[in-house]
Amino acid sequence: MEPVIFHADMDAFFVSVEELFEPSLKGKAVIVGGLPNQRGVVSAASYEARKYGVHSAMPLVTAKRLCPHAVFLPGRRDKYCEYSRKAEGIFRRFTPVVEMVSIDEAYLDFTGSERLYGAPLSVAHRLRSEVERETGLSVSIGISRTKLVSKVASDLAKPRGILWVLPSHEASLLGPLKVGKLPGVGKATEMQLRDLGVMTVADLAALGRQSLNDLFGQWGESLYCKAQGQNTAHFDFHDEPVSISNEHTFAQDTSDPEEVELTLAQLVEKAAHRLRAHRMFARTITLKLRDLHFRTVTRAASLKEPTHLDGEILDRVLQLLHRSWDCKTKIRLVGVGLSGLGYAPMQGHLFERESREKKTRLYEAADKIRGKFGFDSITSARTVK
Amino acid sequence: MELTVRKFDILREVGLTQGVIEKKNTIPILANLLMDAQGDSVQLSATDLELGIKCSCPAKIKKPGAITTPAKSFLEIIRELPDADIRIRTLENNWVQINCASASFKIVGLPKDNFPILADLTQSLVEIPARPLLSLINKTIFAIATEESRYTFNGALLLLKPLSVTMVATDGHRLAHIEKQIPLDPLNTELRTLIPKKALAELQRLLAEADEKDVVSFGKDENHLFFRLKNRLMISRMLTGQFPNHEAVLPKDNNRSVVLNREDIRSAIRRVSLLADDKSRSIRILLANNQLEVSSNNADLGEAKEVLETSYDGEPVHIGFNCQYLLDFITATEDTKISFDFKDDQSAGQMRPATEEEFRYRYIVMPMRL
């Protein structure tokens, strides 16, 4: 299936939010970032101000010189965040696969959703009009098979534009562009390339893979791919882990069962805390033991019911420990692993519902306290010497 | 040992012992069947140490004695023999010879000395009518957990009272509860017993051949349960542990009830479940406005929906279930009308036959989060 990746970029986001609260700013040169006599840089500039050469990251003083009549605003971070969340909420109504890359731009994966929404262009129009209707802000959207091309496309489409790059037309879109338009190609690379006579993306592609590799090493390989419009469609917002593990190496090898069990209890506590932070449940529990001769054994047990509770995990870990350790061999390292991760089981329980719910609430409360005061602020008595 | 038996007499008994014999046992003798010829019958025994079966069939004993033979091969041979008298005798070095008409087999045996001694039913505590007992098992056994670390869920609870017999099984997500009013002789107290799933499955086979008037003698010693039906005795290791408090989960105020035609709801669920999520097997039930809607959706495949007309016009109920759990009950019950009783979308749903005649039968299922 061909990937369908949107890059949605809010137009002059900070300035547009300011205009919502102060409509008289519309059409004026507006610069957000601070007052002109302050030290600091431009966070955002309206399209009017940009006509004078003002751009973000420019010192405020320079901006003032270029565009003396501009309205300078200090900026309201909380409002921007609020509107960013609103926009994200709308994105998520369309697809669950949304990666917010910054406060005002996101990648959306619409791969395989044609039957749900129709062609990419029509869903892009709906997305843009819903954002406008619900936030009063305008957004530009680039569509292609890769994140890189979509990002370039949304930039070309601005303001309030939609640009769909048809599959296999990536190179012809990118070719005439300045190399600096490629995401990830900064001033330094641009200068180096200019010295080589490379001005446009087409020039870059013409250099060929081998020369770029020779000149820039791995970065050259990456540049070559960028020039071809080849880039990932992979969404790394998938921060859901495949497994979670925690290990501990003893300061001195030990054969003291109490110390080993206590350490395991601490490791379980850490691992379960991370598991719950992802709102996940584990089905497989693994114990890792390394002895003084560096022999490593791992033993795993599968649960019928996935769990996220310290107690249930620790019971299994200790069972595995007693099955795989003679309490004599000195242990150098212990580890606990959780895998077979998934979201909350949907099937309800007939028995012990209350005690399960109570335990869940208890651990959630402990997690909250840890979130505020640090992991070691609260711990179960089992992990204390 | 030397004896002659009729093919069908011994075939039926040998067939009954097969379920007990462990296919992947590490102790070789447990793959064998013990034949013990005494008087005018031959007794057959098989065990996997958890469960044992003893049965017998009439035989002409020429020379009393005992031997064990590989159970699977022995059954296969008997089954293929012509319908005639079979002569079985031991030769030297534990060889066993089987002759029937013009066919002749020689198979390796093992001496009986290494075969475990199966406990005997010394005193029957109570006689349970066989047919009703079979119904009780058929209507609960499916709810027993197949794998569960808390192993008291691996069996069903048999509750014998002077005037009733009850069987309860659960896997923690659903519970089947069935009770029959029946005078039990001679019982003047309450008897609680946990029976392992494998023993129940074997009992099903034993009881399948029972007649209307047959009774099962039930007894126990410290470690074993005994069930005897005529010439057949089943011995099971006892399950120890606490069966969950099932009384507490039997719903009392599931007032949103709808009566459905068993065949209608069964085919609807079977159809809709074709597009249920592969992993969770969840389907939705929406009960409102004189309709019961069963629906499913599968992210990879699509969605399905079926509507049944009902007489229900109460508060709407929107609830999710594992479709297999519902089908298990609908398949087990024989009644043509089934009642679904709900409280709300969070609480356990109850299913039962709409009219109660022979049994009081209840099936409790926890919903799935939608």
C-alpha cells in the first residue's frame, strides 16, 4: 500500500493566534518574540512583516530596523499551547496516527484510508475547513508518500494551501528548489554544497550517490536520499515500547537471597511504573540472572491475564528466581523484563473486582506522587532493606 | 494368563480407557493398559496418576493372571479384528498373543508389578441419578478454565444436598450454575467437592451410556474421588483449594430482560462473530426500542450487524461480550427460549432458559469494555 502522509502546518501560527484576540492586527506587520528594545529573537512574523525580510530567529533589533512600523508583541505561550491542542484534537478525529512535531505542525498518516475518506485532496480540504471553523486559524497541507516531501510541499503551499505530490513526481517537484529548502539541510551544508556548485536539489541529485558518500560520509547517503525525495513514512511517535526491562549489577557479587529478592522487587517497581506510564499491560515476564562466571540465564513466564501490577509481576519473578537459582552461586547481575505488551484487557472479571480496582488505584496514586516528587519519593515496604 | 472374550465386549471397555491414557507420558507403564483375568471376567485398568479407570467385561478364563499391553496398539488391533471371539494369552518374557479367526498378533507387554495400584471405592456416600448428572456436566464443563494459574478454577464444584444437586464452573470471566431438585439417598448433610476438568470429561464418556434408571455411586477418601457406574469405576485425584464464592456473583437485580428464540440469537451471533476482532472476540449488543442489535467490527475486515425483533421497551442497554462465551451457553442449553437479563453495561449479564422445568440453570458473563 502506498503511504499517504500529510504534513499540516499552521500558517504564521503565533501571529494568527494573536489576531484572534486582537482582530485589528489583521493585515499588519506583526512580530512576536518581544519588544524591539529587548534582547532576543523573533519567534514568528506575519506575512506582512516577512515582506520586509523579517524571519524567525532574527534578532529583534534587526527586525525593528527592517520593519520599523511593525507591531511587536511579547507572545503568550499558554494561548499558543491551547490552540495547538485544539488543532491536534481535530487532527486526531481524522486519524489516530498523528505526530505533533512542534507546536504548530504535525504529520498525519492517512495510509489506507481512501475507502473511509476518499481521495487525499478531499480529506485535506475537509481537514483544513474544520480547523478553520473550529479554531479560526488557517493551515497549509502537503501530501505525499514521505514525510520529507510532504513537509516541503506544505511549505510551498503556504499560506492556506494544499499541495499533493503524486507518487513518483517527487524528484520533479524537488529538483528546481534550492537545497536549503530540504528539511535538515542547514546553512553549513548549503555553503559546502554551494562551493561545489550545487545550488538546487537537482544539482545535488546529479552529484550521484558515490560522490556524496565520498564527500560527506553517512550524511552524504542521507543527502542523496533527500534529493530523490526518498525518506521515511515511518511515524516514530509510536513511542509505545515493545518491551520494558530494568537491570542491576551488584557492587559486589552476592549469593544473599534477601539482597537478590530485594533488588528484584526494586527492579519490578521501576519496570511496572514505566509500564503504567505507557498505559500498558504485560503478558510475559522475564527474569535475567548473570553469575560471577558471566553465565547468563533468562527465564520467562507467560500470564493468562496481562497485568500492570507490581505484586503480580513480582510473584512471577520470584517464582522464576526460585526455579533457576540454587541460592549459592554468586550473582553478578539481575534483570526484570516485561514483554507481550498491550493495552488494557477488555474482558471484565467476576471475582476480586474490587481488590483489583483498589490495587490499580493504589499504584496509579503512587505513580502520580512519583511524577510530582520523583521516583524515590514513595516505595513499597518490600523494596526497603 | 489365557482368556477368550467377545470382540464387542472388550472393544467397548478398552475404548473407554483411552481418554485417561497420557499420550506424552514419560513413565512407560502409564501408556499401558492392565488386564487382570480372574473368575469369569477380565478387569481393565488405565491411569495417568491423576485419573484412573477400572472396568471389566465377561470372559472365559482358561488361566488366571495379569499383564499390561500398550494401550493404543491394543485398541487398534481389537478394533480391526473380525467380529468373533478373541483369544488373548501371555507367552514367555511378557509377550502377549492375540488370536481371532485367522488373524494372529504378538505384542510386547510389561509385567503388572510396575503398574500403579488404583485405589478402590470402599464406601459409597451417595447415589446420584446418572442422566441428570450428565446434564449437569454438559451444561457447565465449558466454563472451566483451560489454563489458569489459580488451579481451583480447573475444576467444577459439585454441591450435593439431601434434596438437590448443584454444579458450578467458572474461569473467572463467566460462570455456569445449574441446580436440580432431586432427593439424594442416603444423604443428610451437604457435600462439597471440586472435580477436575479431565475427570468430568471422562465422566461424560462413562455416563453417555447410562440408562434412565442408572445411578452413579459417589465416594471419596483422603485424596481421591470415586464415581462408579455399574461395572465401571473412575478414580480421580482430588482438587484442593478454595472455589471462589460463586453465590456473591449471582446477579439479583438484573431487571432488563429480553426473551429470545435460541436458534435466532445463535445464528445471529454466529454470523456477526465472523467479523469480530480476532483477538478479543468482542461483539456489541444494543437492546432498545423493541429490538436487539448484535454488531461487530474488525479494523482489518469490516463490520457486521443483525437486528432481532423483541418485546423489550425498557431502558436501553449497550453492552459488549466475548462472542464465544455467549455461544458456549446457547449451544449447551437445550431450551428453545432463552432469557438475557441485564443490569447495565458494566455489570455481569445473565443468560438462562426462559422457562424452568427440569433444572434451574444460570449463566453469568462479565461484559467487555467497549
